[in-house]
Amino acid sequence: MRADKARNKEQIIQTAVSMITPWNFEAVSLDEIARESGVTRATVYNHFSSKLELIKEITMPSMDYITSELKAGLDEAEVTLHGLFAILFRTYELHHQGLELASCKGLNDDPDVLASYGEFIGYFWRYMERARPEGYPLGKEESGRLISRIYLPVLNHIHDEKNGISPGEDPRQVRLDRFSRILSGALGICG
């Protein structure tokens, strides 16, 4: 791909990330994205045949990353719940836009997205089982559903939080520890 073509594609993706949320997905058009990107409509359509294809380009790396992290984590000698939380935290740091947009209407019908999501879920459940073989106070399935419902809102809150970090402390580590404590507490797990 030529350098200017690659730059245009990246500009379109970055503009889409800044404009689209799961709640306004249908309201934002490719024409608006083209205008805000500073490219023509034809340029957008040279890269993406539809808005869903553009969103898929943003979300698939997120799904691939979290799945590969879970898979690699299962190869570790000790698989812990804190390790699962650390994987969710790292994925958020690197791919939070893709994670947010993964719930956009229409993506759940795409075969590639469904296959990627299915692979992620398979590794997620295996990780949950290995991380806490003695079980979960809420049960494994309810605990997994709870994690999937709350981890993005909790991370959004923690990511923006500036208070309670002392000079000399690693802000990233403080946020990861808070995230782990909040999720552990929500799951009814102490320590």
C-alpha cells in the first residue's frame, strides 16, 4: 500500500474512533467521517465498503489481542484471577476504542466477528476455570457475565481517575490494583 493511501486509511480509522460510539453508530455516516478526515467519500469507499467494515477494522484487533493474551496466559504455570484482570487491563490500555465499539449494532451478525468472539469466550471460560478451580461465590457463569458487564465501565472510571496516586507510585500499577480489588469485590472474592 502506498504511503499516502496508508495515511488516508489510518486517518479515516482515527476519525471514526473519535466520532463513533456504540450509542451513535447509526447516526454517524461515512460521509461525515470522510469530511472530518479531510478525504473524499470515494477515498473512504476505496478502503471500506461500509461503516460496519470500518468498525470491524477497529474492533477485530481488540478481539484478536485479548484472545491471544488469554491463550498465552493459559500456558503460564500459575493462572490467577489477578492475571485475568491484568489481561483485561492491558487490553483496555491498548485497544479501548475497539472494545467499546465491539457492541455496535450489526457486528454480531458478521461471521468473522462471531468466530473471533467465540474463540475469545472459549479462552475466557478456560481461564476462569484455571484461575479459580475451587469456584466462585456467585458461580462461574454469573461471575463471567458480571465481569463482562462491568469491566469496561470500571476501567473507564479508573483510567480517568487522578486522585489517590502518591508521588513515586506507578499510576498504572495503582490503577490495575484498584481494578482488581473492585472486580474481586464484585465477585465476592476477598484477598
